[in-house]
Amino acid sequence: MTSLRVAAAQISTGPDPAANLTTATEAVRRAADAGATLVALPEATLAAFGTDLRAVAEPLDGPFATGLRKVAADLGVVVIAGLFEPADDGRVHNTLLATGPGVEASYRKIHLYDAFGSRESDLVAPGNELVTIEVDGVRVGLATCYDLRFAAQFTDLGRAGAELIVVPASWGAGPAKEEQWDLLTRARASDAQSWLLACDQAWTPPVGTDPLGIGRSALVDPLGHTRSHLAADPGLLVGEIDTDLPATVRARVPIL
């Protein structure tokens, strides 16, 4: 069996990118100390929703991304984290940065959270490309939060060879939202026949319709079984994934 040690750093971010970078860096260090090769941070690690996103957005060579690159390089790990970068139309992109040894990529969230009274598209311009990276020989797909409601994206990532899909999130609280999160993380892993590592913001009291976090970060296997998960509070999930399992599942159940 070949394996990859992964971590989801379930943190809570606020409006200050500098303070959030400190929180994120400390979490990455804890994950590296636990032996993780890949470390996921939540969506909106740069700044929480409810912040003036246009004011805090930074390019991918800005100080926040540069700080993440430095800690990833120093520790020899791949870091995947959510930030906001300026878009050409005056909005921002909700972007995942993936950075570390041999890895430098970004994914712009395709499906925007225009639901439950929120209008992410008022401030955020959508992306239009699926993204995969390679970490220690493992193909890793990227997706963000509300993307979980769109099965085809995960099926397509599975067809693109993703053996692990990392899903940073800032999942809004509300009636049955915890159950929906649990259901969708399991379903999307099964759709892709891939491991799925979902990293949410820690639970934060709701403020209006801004999606903040409920916690419940999880590691799900290609059969849709949740192998481990966190509760609502800040914490670190560390798990070992069997990188041979996706191929075994796909051979037995050839739905892709």
C-alpha cells in the first residue's frame, strides 16, 4: 500500500489578513509536526466573508500568498488555502492557492453561493476551469464549498484522474446545514470515487446571510465512508490515505 498523510486545519478567520496569516501559519506548522505532507486550510483564510472583499483582495504575488509560500517551502509541505484576488470586472475571485515543493497552482471557485439569501456573485466573479495538481505522485483535485452541491464537477475530477479532492469551505450555518454538509461530502467522494478532504472554517455565530463556518471538517474515502471528522471547534484533522484505493474502487464499480 502506498499512502499520503494529509491534514485539515480547521481554523476561524476574521477581517485582518495579517492576523489570519499568523493563524494559518501556526496551523500549518502543527500539521507539519504531525507528519502531514498536504495541509488544507479553509475557504476565506485570507479574510472572512462579511469583510469588504474588494478592499482586502490581493494578487497571487501579494503578501498573504507570499507568506503561505514561505511556510510551505520552509516546512516542505503543500498548502491549499482560500483567498480573494482582484478580478478584471471590479469584483474578486474566490481562489484556492496550492503551493509547496513542486506545486504552484490556483483554482477559482466555479459555483458561487447565490442561495439561502446570500449573493456571492455580487462581489465574486466565477472561475471556469477545473484544476488538478500532483503531490508525491498523487493526483489531487480542487473544489470550494458550494461546489459540493454540483455532482458533475466531482465526477469530472474523478475522470481527470483525481485520487484525492481537497475542498476548503466556509459553510454557512442554518437549518439542516450540518446534515447537508455530511451528506454532500460523502456523496461527492462517492461520485468521484476519490478520497475527499473537506476543511471548513470552525463554527462561528452567523452574521446576517454571510457564510462563516460550522466546523465538521472530514476525511471521506472513495466509497463515501467518513474515516474521520472534527466537531465544531478549531482543531486539526490528520489522516493517512491509501492512494491505491481509488483505482481498486473504480475497477470494481466502473461508473466513471
